[in-house]
Amino acid sequence: MEEENFRDSIATITKDGKRAWMFPKKPSGKFYEYRKYVSYFLLLFLFAAPFVKINGNQFLMFNVLERRFNIFGFPFWPQDFHLVVISMIIGVVFVALFTVGFGRIFCGWMCPQTIFMEMVFRRIEYWIDGDRGAQIRLKKAPWTGEKIRKRVLKWIIFFIISFLVANVFLAYIIGSDKLILYITQGPFSHLGTLIPLLIFTGVFYFIFAWFREQVCIIACPYGRLQGVLLDEKSIVVAYDHKRGEGENGRKKFRKNEDREALGHGDCIDCFQCVNVCPTGIDIRNGTQLECVNCTACIDECDTIMERIDKPKGLIRYASEHEINTKQKFRFTPRMKGYAAVLTVLTGILIGMLFLRNDLEANILRLPGQLYERKENNIISNVYTYKLVNKTVEDVEQVSFKLLSHNGEIKMVSQDRFLVPAQDLAEGTLFIEINASALTGDKDELKIGVYSGDDMIETAITQFLAPRSYN
């Protein structure tokens, strides 16, 4: 049995500890075509989502600066943070479920890093520098006029794309309307935004022009996570070692040779699966940290199998259990457990979304203030209110009414006011109640919030009174 030296280091590092540059062969085949369709759809979604609006709300926005978030057109405020937390937990459980069942399929098909690297920047590189062999020769060649021209052209295009991507990500953070406003007013009018934009551009350029596959291997925690979640029944991009090795191992292809009689497997040791791999691994060594399930080796191996008149699928989506036992994939108890948790959490989130009010009211006693005694046995407390309007329409003619006690609410400003769309209104009010209507030194009040004659929300607060009135 071969020593598993490949597990002692990663493919992108040489024996002397230097960076080993990857020059993957340009992939082609059925899965690559499917990945292109998925990638272009996701790229279209990524670039369009901040500019699409539903009921006046940006489809996706993560404005951490102003603590405002829009998810699928639904606005979320700091008061909805519990919903964001549940959504994040659902996302983690969803990723865990798919990793247990299908390995690192997210990395190969949906991860923005893989999509940009393989479907945008790498394709530009193939267009300018050529395929694997041409890229290797160009790297080794001296700095001639042709090499300088190709390098400068590639670097300029990479920078432009990085700048566009940074602008799109900025639209997710500050909002597309504000981004368009900044562009029309001129970038130098908003240096506080331009400088971070250029920093993000530099980060994207560094990642896609130099760091590249190292993000997946070194920086991304998901590769480590799969080592914990995967088991022998997880579907991954796998090499069928039973078929490929045979009794006497793999062997180079020779025409008209009876490989079965000689005890050799279907693998002809052509190394094309290694040459096409964007992280430089040999999938025949089994599941590895560097594998992002991009399926390039599947397409390349199927092409070779066609040429030597052998069945496809020597490398395919399969589990170690399936390869060893020939049993098809089944929904394991472990997956059922994750699915049950995911279903419960999703149900809780949907229920909370339906119960969420469009206008949220908070009425709190003014800190540091006690009650005040007035004439005719009246006790007065002072409060601050904050109303958050989560809709895209103004809420007009807003007023308060005491529901739990007989008393009076006096506004510091006007009795009826407006709460602007996607904004808040705050102020001060007094609540006055006759001491005979109080049951203790700390009563719970229920206050109705009205828009015109319609009650749209209720708020609960505390009312302090002297102990002598208990």
C-alpha cells in the first residue's frame, strides 16, 4: 500500500514550503455545462438583488452601519434581531444537513468564491493566457513584449471586475439608491465611502489574482467543517477504487491489451483528473480537504473512458459505502435528525414572521424619574415612546389610549402625529391615573397605539405609585 504522503501537506505548497502555482486544464463536459448555467444564474442574482425592490424595499440589504436589513423584501430592524439569529441558525443547520448528505457540494456549485474564480477570472485567464500548457510556458518565459502585454491586460481586467464586484457589495451594505446617488454626485464628494470601496477592490483583486484557491484550502472554515460532518455514507466526488484499481492496480493504457485478464483496473493513470483539478489534488487518493466538489475530474475522466471504450463513472458522485457495498444512497438517521431540526426551526421562523407587527411600539418610564403627586389624588408618571414603522408607507394620525386603567395620557407635543415610512418617531408623554384605580406601588399598564380609529399595536409598561396607596 502506498504511503499517504499527500495527507502530510497540501497540494499548493511545494516540499520546500513555497507556493505551488496551480495551472488547471480548462474543464469541459456535462457537469461543467450544468455548473455554467447555475453560476451565471447566481451571478445574475448577485448583481441584480440589490437593485430589485419589492413593495419599495430592496430585495436584499445588510446595512450594518444603520442596523437595517432587508431579506427577500422583508425589512428587519434591531428589534427583529431574534429573527435574524433564528435565520442564521437555520442557515447553519441547512449547510450541515447538505454536507452530511452531499459533502462539499455548496463549494463546487454555489460558493461565490468558486463561481467568481472558476467562471469569471479563470475563464478570462484561459482567453488571454491559453490553456494549462500555454500558461506554464508563459510563466517560465522571459519578460518579452507579448508576456508584458498579456499580463497587463489580464491585471487591468481583473482590477475592473474587482471594482465592479466591490460596488455591488457596497450596494448590499448602504443600499442601491444611496450608491447610485454617490455615483451621480461624483466619487470625490464622498471620500469616506470611496476609500473603503478601493480597499475592498484591493481585497477582491488580491484574492482572485493571487490568493485564489488558497481561500478554499487555508482561509475557509467550511473545508474543516466537512471533516467533522462527512461519514462513509455522504455523497461526494469519489473515485471508484474497486473498479479503477482491480486486483493488480492501475496501469497505463495499451491498445488491444486485455486489462481484465491481467488483473488491472479501468484507471489508465493518465493524470488528467489531476491536471484539471483547480486545487491540484489526486482524487484517486480519496476524499481530501482541498476537494471542493467542482466535478471537473468527473468530466475529464468520463472523456478518457469514452476514448478507451470503457463505461463512464469511474469518478462520480458516490459515497464510500456505495462503492464498497454497491448499495444506493439512503436517507440516514443522522440526516433525518438534521432535517427534523431544520423543519422545526423553519416553522418557528415562519410563525414569528406572520406574528410580527408592521409598527413596533416601545413605551418606557423616563430613567431616574419617580412618580409625581397632583391635585385630586392624581399620580403622574413620565414616559418616553419610540415607534418603529417597518412598512414603506407613512402611518398617519397616530395616538395613544390607556386600555388597562381609567386615566389620561398627555402628550408633550401634539396629540396626533405621523410615523414616516421605514423610520421611527419618538417623544415624551405623561400618564395620569387616580390613586384609587391603582392596585399597588407598581401597576402594569396596557396602552393602545391607534392610527385614526384603528388600533394597530399595543404596548406594556410599568406605573409607579406611593406605597401608601396599596
